[in-house]
Amino acid sequence: MPHFVIDCSKNILNKKSPEEIIQKVYDSAESTNLFDKGDIKVRINPYKYYTIGNSKDDFIHIFANIMEGRTVSQKKNLSESIIADLKIMFPDVPIISINIRDFEKATYCNKSMIE
């Protein structure tokens, strides 16, 4: 169920392959034991056109969308685990960040839920 959408500067893909980055985020999320095995979804959006404080500094930002029900402490651990691993992978990237948003169970729907 969780979706991790990685936005980054296109140059990030010159440092590591998309597959390596996706796998690192996947492994970091899985290591927290907050999600069922095989349920984690990760995708990446590299940007050619962007500005960061009127600069072209490289960046990575992850939008994490997870089902409601985790504690603030669990979500903090998830954020810190992913950022710590990416910081090791990209020591020279000045901006690496994440935010976590909760899906509401009452309003979430996918095709398997429709008869």
C-alpha cells in the first residue's frame, strides 16, 4: 500500500541508477517493519527544469503516502531511516528530504475493492 514518490534533479541519475535509488528507498522502508512484504511501491521523477532557492543544486525529495494508523514515532523512524540511507548514498547532495502523508482508510479505494 505505501507509495514512495521520489522527485529529484535529473543529475541525480548520473550519480546512481534509478534502479539503485528505488531499491535503496524500498529496502529502507521495508527495514522498518511497518509494511507487509511486497506491498511497498516506489517510483522516481527526475526533473530537468527546477529551481531550489534560485539555484540548480541537486535535490532529492520523497513524498511518502501511507495508510493511516501509524504513530508519529513510527513515521519519524521511517523518515529518518530513508534519509540516513540516502545521505550515505549521496554524501554530496545538499538537499535530501521526505514528508509523510496519511491515506484515510474511509476514502481510499482501488480496483480490487470494487465488485
